Amino acid sequence: MARPEKTAVVEEIRTKLTNADAAVLTEYRGLTVSELAELRAALRPAGTEYKVFKNTLARRAVEAADLGDMTPMLEGPVAIAFVAGDAVDAAKALREFGRANPALVVKGGLLGGRVIDAAEVAALADVEPREVLLARLAGGFQAPMTRAAGLFQAFTRNLAYGVKALIDQRVAAVDEAPPVTAEAPAEEAEASAAADEAPAEETPAAEAPADEAPAAEAPADDAPAGGDAEPAAD
């Protein structure tokens, strides 16, 4: 390969490593051409491009990208999976393919500008997908708000019930009260005055026998006249 072509490949690798959201280095020794095609097809939905490069050119590229910690991984037949998207999805796809094809070996990679080893790539495969994490996060924020809204609704509802009960109690008390409670003392005063005046009106009736007493004594006054008449007859 002519030198300009090698330079172009080195620049391609460096650019892809710099622009990718993540990258995974794998050893594909023992995989057939059809199996490699199957792996590329499995990684495509995860936004991942799987390419094979010569190690000499890849080493020059990682050094140019200031990623020298990746150099020890570039031993043997190595292919690089460049991830444009969620690294979790790519790690899961690689793990699923590796279960059916043990010849695929994950060596390490790059995540957020930091070099990671094979164990960290495996840990990525155990992480829930982004959509699930976002849904759980949203649910975690929503739960306290829902409880707070429920408590607020219960408070306002109970307050309304309490105010209504108080109003009903006041209305019932007014309905059960006498029609004119303020005039009751006046009626009692009039009844007391009438009772005080009744004996005074009956006093003349009690004195009536005294007025009739002279009429009963009338025969006594006429007696002398009768006595005087009898001597005159003699």
C-alpha cells in the first residue's frame, strides 16, 4: 500500500475514534466471513460500525489521538466497533453475538474519551437501556409529586367537608331555635303584671258582706217601735 493511502487510513481511524461516542476493540480470530457479516448486521441497529484494520496503522492512529493506553490492545487480528449512539446497546449486541460465537473476544475500548478494559465493557452490557433508565428516573420524580398532589387534594377536600359541616350545623341550630326568642321576657313581664293586678280588682268583692251588714240589722232597729205599740193597745 502506498504511503499516502496508509496516511489516509491512519487519519480515518483517528477521526473515527475522536468523533465516536464509544469504541470497542475485539479480536475476531476464528470467525468466518459470513459470521463477520452477521456481526456487522447485529451492530448496525445500535449505530455501530465494525471495521478491520492493520494493527500497525491502528497503533499510529491511537498515538495520534493521544490514546496510547489502547496500544497494548492492538495485538492479534483486531477489529474496532465505532459507536455513534448508546454504548450500552453496542455492548449488549457484542455480548449476545459472543454467546453464540465464542471466537469473538472483547479486549477493551474507549468511552467518553477514557480508555476502558474488557470488564468495563461487560459492565456496560449489564446496564439497562437508556429509555428504561429515563423512564425510571421520570417515575422517581413523578412519584413524590403524585403523593404531594394526592395529599393536597385530600387536604382541600377535607377542608371543604369541614366547612360544609360547620355551615350545616349553624343552619340547623337556627332552624331549631324559637321563632321570636327576644320577646319572651316581655311576655313573661306582662303575665307577671297581670298576676299582680288581679287581687286588687277582687278586693271590693271581698268587702261586699261588710256593706250588706246594715240590712241584716234592720229588724233590730224596728223592735222598739213594736214594743211601744203594744202598751198603747192596753
